[in-house]
Amino acid sequence: MGLKKIEDALTLSRYAGLDLVLMNDNGKLAVAKIMDYNKYRYERQKKLKEQQKKQRETNKELKEYRLSTTIDVHDFDTRVRNAKEYLLKGHRIKAFIRFKGRQMARPELGEEVLLRFADSLSEVSIIEAKPKLDGRQMFMLLAPKNK
């Protein structure tokens, strides 16, 4: 509506039954709009929620699964089943084994368990990082297959 005095803008907004909202106050001239502020706030919150939803979709989580060299068959199958669900949702998986005591003498056993874990998830995942020994821990990264 152009340049107006504050009093004139307030009377216009009251006449229209709307609010006078200050949009920008960093220059010589303050910029204000005549609008329904509650509706504006609602739409802004709606846009913010949509942006957060899109951000969550792009930033998938990294789920961790702790295995051991002496893991039982049923425990292994349970972890595979849970990992499969997360991979189908699009999450990445970090499987790791922490070696204790004398297990450090045979790290190849841990590598076998990790490779078996990756092999059982091969239809829904790819190996992003092969098993790697880091101190007393060996880890591997799995990523979901692209459709």
C-alpha cells in the first residue's frame, strides 16, 4: 500500500479486522504487513514441520549392532532380523565386535562372524566398509541397497 504512518496503518488494519505485523525492522523504513497473524504463524509452523520431516528423511540414522565371536545362532538370527528392518527403512548399520582377553589372539573369528552377518543381509544391503580392526574392536558398515 506504499508508505504510511504507523497510526494510519493501525487504523487500516483495525478497519480490515486484521493484524499489523512488523516483517522487517533493519533499515531506515520498517516493513509491516496487514494480515491475520494466527494464520501466518500456523502456516509458518506447518512449513517448519515439513522441512524437519524432509531433513529426517535425508539424515538416516546409523544403527549399531554389537556381536561377539561366541554368539549363539538364535541371538544372531534376531540381530539379523532387526537389522533387516532398519535397512529396509533406509538406515545404515554398524556391526562391531569387541574382543575380550584371549579373543585378541584370533581376530579372524570375529571377521568370520561379521562377514556371515553381512552375507545374511546381502539381499537388502551392501558392504560400505569391510571389517576393520581398530584396537580391541572390529567393525563393519552396511548400507541399504538402492531400489
